[in-house]
Amino acid sequence: MSKVMAVNAGSSSLKYKMYEMPEEKVICSGIVDRIGHDDGIFRIKFNGEDHKSILPIHDHAQGVDLILNAIKEYKIIKSLDEIECVGHRVVQGGKYFSKSAYFDKDTEEKITKLIPLDPLHAPAHLVGFHAFKKALPNAKAIAVFDTAFHQTMEPQDYLYPIPYEMSEKYDCRRYGAHGTSHNYLAVKGKEDFLQDKKTWDIISCHIGSGASLCAIHDGKCVATSMGLTPLGGVMMGTRSGDIDPSVMDYLCNCEGKSVDEMYDILNKKSGLLGVSGVSNDTRDVEDAIHKGNKRAILAGDLFARRVADFIGQYFVRLGGCDLLIFSAGIGENSSFFREAILRQVEKALKLDIDYKKNEESSGKEAVISKDDSAIKVVIIPTDEEVMIARDCFKALQNTL
């Protein structure tokens, strides 16, 4: 048995789960949130207990100390030396990584080169890596890349129709994101619902505040909606998703704003928030819809249409579909938005949805289509951390 730690460091947060492998038993889990604030949040769960504290958390290094000190204080394990491997989620692996890699000097240098493609997350990933390496110098470290799963796309799926020299010189192409989640959903979808299929096609919908879809054939990514950065693809909580490129130039001229200022607006003030004027949170938008707020209704309709458009596109790209998966915060928990999306595609894809089952099944794995539906439609809660833990165990077995 081996103990491994799965780490997901964001710009102002640090999620973690410690596993006993290969049993995949969760020993403890939690989050360090609002890093950089005086009212930071530290939370740890183990053995049915849930401890939460509010305190100033200055940086990720302090967050790592809080995690490891709590593990010692609550005697969750006898010694920190029992942690044999730490796996770090890394959003952007660029062209360099088609699978997880040992987090060595070469990996660190490549992630550093990729900071311009992911200025929000990449520095946090590096800080988290160094903090854990300092605290656990004897533990192996690996990087698990969100983009790695999408490296199986063909050039006609990942290239942009810009001057080819620019694509080559600047590595400007579609990279996608949420690959660790889409990979998990592909594996889980096959195991639980497609055991009898020798070849299979899946459309996975990772729909949260950040959202992406993936077309998967026989467990490999064929196409994905996010692009060069997570701004591309479907409309999201605060991101515009795909738009006519001329919108940027037009609005810069209309508003007298720089490209950087407008890029910030497209990333942080658009999407559900920008259209509804209410919130980036679908729960708030849904409440406003039920109260008759016209902009919220428009935002909800626009969001559902954008996701439905990609489902239809990927159905054509795959030449059919055996399994349609909803996952992540909205996909798992919002029966309202699942129904709004499915209503858009049910006729074309010959779906037969049990909408009562859809309403009752949020937050847990479930089949929400009827037996005679042309495509099985399911909810599968995602688990990126367990995929990180599995690659940690492979590293310990020298099979990574």
C-alpha cells in the first residue's frame, strides 16, 4: 500500500486529497481557499470529521504548511514520510506533454515557458510544487496535465486557419483543458455503461463555471471545445467562449479600450455574468429566470444553445454517439440546465429523456435517458483527483 497526495493549485486556492493506493481509499481531503486574503479558509475532512478555520493565508507555501501540520496534528498518518508521491494538476502542458511526467527541472522549465498561455494558473502550480517539495523532499513529484488528453487530436482539429508560419513559430493552436476530467469520464463511462462495446463514441460535457466538451473515440480525444486558452469554446460563467474575432477590434474602438483591457472583459466580465447582469453562478441565474428576469432568461437560453451546438457538432464529428455524459458543477447538479440543453438536441439526436429522473438525480451517477433512447444519457460526477492519484501510483511502480 502507498500513500499519495493529489494537489490542485489554483491562483488563490489549493485543493488536496490523500489516497491509500491502489485501493483508491481517500484518507483525507480539503481545501485552502482565499489565499492572499486575511479571511482565508482552511478545511480538512477525515474519518467523518470536518474541520474548518478562518485565518490570514498569505501564500501557497503557508497553505501547504497548514495541510501538513493538520495531518500531523490530527494524527491522520503516523509520519509525513509515509507520503511517497505528490501529484500536481497542471492546466497547460502545451505541445510538450502527451501524458503525465515527473516534475523535474526539465518539466519545471517547460511549464515556466508556458506561463504566457496560462498566466493565471501556471505560477500557482509552480509555487505549489516547490512548497510541497520543500516540505516532503523524499516524495516523488509528478505533473498531471489538463491538456495531455487532448494531444491525440489531428491537425485539422487543433490547427487554426491562420498563416501556417505563425502556428509553427508561436505554437498557436487548440490545446483544450479539463483533460484529466474528460479522461476520467471516458474511463468511467466505458466501465459503467459500455462494457459490451468493442468500439465506442462518447461526448463528455464538463460544465462548471469553466466549461468544455470533448468528442472521444475508443477512449481518445478527437476534438475539444476550449482553444489556445480556456477562453475558447462554449459560453461560461464569466468567459465569452467562441466569438467572431472582429468583435475584439470593434469593441476596442467603440470603448476606447486596449486589447489587454478587452481581453480581460472577455475573460472575467462576459458569459453568464455579462449577459444576465445577475451573476456568473448558474444558481443565481436560475433563480432570476424563475422570477422572470428577461436578461437572465436570455443568458440561460444562450448558454444552453452554445452547449447544444457543440453536442451536435461532435455527434457529426464522431459519426454518431453511444454515450452523452454530463459532469462538473453544473452538469452534475443542475437539472434545470441539463434539461435546457437536452431539449435543444433531443429531436435531432433521437433522445428519449426521463425528465423526472433528471430532476431527481442531481449530484450522483445516474442514467437519465429511457431504454429506447438512441443515445444513453448519463450523469457521472467527475474525479480529477483520483486520476492524479493513479498516475502517482504508476510513478511509484515505475510505469508512468
